[in-house]
Amino acid sequence: MRKIILFKAILLLFIFQTSLNLAQQKLSTPYGNNKEVGKHVKVNGTKIYYEEYGEGEPLLIIHSCGTDISAMEYQIDYFRNKYRIIAVDSRGQGKSKLKTKKLTYDLMAQDLEALVKHLKLKTINVLGWSDGGIIALKMGINNKVNINKIITMGANLRPDTTAVNPWARKQVEEMHAKTLKMIKKGDTSKDWKKELQLDDLLLNQPNISHTELAKIKAAVLIMIGDRDIIKNEHAVEMYNNIPKAQLCIMPGRNHGAPRNDSKIFNDIANTFYSNTYDYTK
């Protein structure tokens, strides 16, 4: 029987947008802005920024939409003593260059596959939050690099309300309307054309089929909070269509669990990475 990890506890619910600004602890390393280890590499027609920490089995860490490496600071700090961390700014975000007029998850997956090959990594694990989780799934589907295990937090297969809660979809639509308004008025306070491409990711992508999920050879842990942007039933749908999958629906948590509940999130992730499971029964 395939295993479902379910942690039963009464936990506080925090609003995601607020949680991104709340630091659980002050970390000594400036993840995402570490001049001592930060590097750029030209791959797949763009310039990708990444930072490396630790030694051992490689763990690729991919942030959420519109953020950067620093969003994953608690995961980097936790796992750097266990793995060789490769933390990446996705294309057009953080310190990585956009270099496209049509940003897609397929393109970003190709970027990271090229980075893995550039670093000559024989086998990797992947941890992706939100958009980072979608990119991780795309990499698993492509099978262009050897992936041992994947963890996705708050990923989805479709952008519509069969997968995403309606209130979250509405927020993105409002954000998109603001982007169009700022472009129309010629505002220069932000790169609104880039924001338009990020909006497109959330509004119209991804579109991953069950047939594609079945191609994933890596073991996958699907994680969401039960108050997530992603519907609980959608996480179950993903779990049911990945050959070697586990499922964790975190009670009382929302989409921001990697930051506002990093301790339990990291402990669950570590349990998955550290153990061997039998998926044949």
C-alpha cells in the first residue's frame, strides 16, 4: 500500500502574504545575496544565478513565483549540513535574467536541467515550493537528468479552479489587472512587462496531464497545507497519478508553510529524503 503521511496536530493559521515578511529567526548567512558563494552561469540562452552550500548528495532547491533564493532560506539553512545544496533563482527572478518574451515552466525546467548538466551532477534530489514544485514535476516528467526524490509544496497541474481555490484565483486576476493598469499608465516603479509574464504563469499555466505524471521515475512527496491555495482534492489527484508517490496534507497550514512553519516542514522533508520506501505493495 502506498503510504500517506498525515500529521495530526492543531496548528495556527497564518496569512501567506504576511508570513513571507515574518522572520522566525535571524539567519547569519545572507541566502540569495551571498557574494562569497553566488555565481552566474550562461545556460539555455539566459544567465542563471545560483548559490552552493554543504557537501554530499546534491539537493536542488527552487523558490516560488516572484520571489528568489532568500524565500527558501530556512530550507537551505536546515539541509546544508546534510546535502550539497544548489539554490537557484529561476529565470527572470532574483538575479537570473529573463531573456524571453514568453516565460514557461517548460523553459525554466530546461534551464535547471542545463544547470545540473553544467555542474556535472550524476543524481539529484529536488525541493520546490509552489512554482518551484511545478518546475520540479516538469523535470521529473522530462527525465533529462537523473532525479532520486522530489518534494513539491503547493504545486498544481492546472491553473483553473478545479485545482486552485477560487479566492486565490481571484487574487491573481486582481494582481493581473493592476499590472495591465500600470503598463497602460507608463509606470516605471517596477518592471511591469516582466510581471505580466509572471502573471501569465499563474493564470494560464501549467497544463500537466495524468499521462505526463506517469512518466516520473523519481519518488515524489506531494505536500500542501489543508488551508492551501491548492485544493486538497487536487493534491490527492496528483498523488494518485504519480507511480512512486507519497502525500502529506499538513493540518492547519497554508501555502506559506516553508517559511511560517519551517521546522515541521523541514522535518517532514528530511524524513522523506532520509528513508527508503517500498512502492510495490
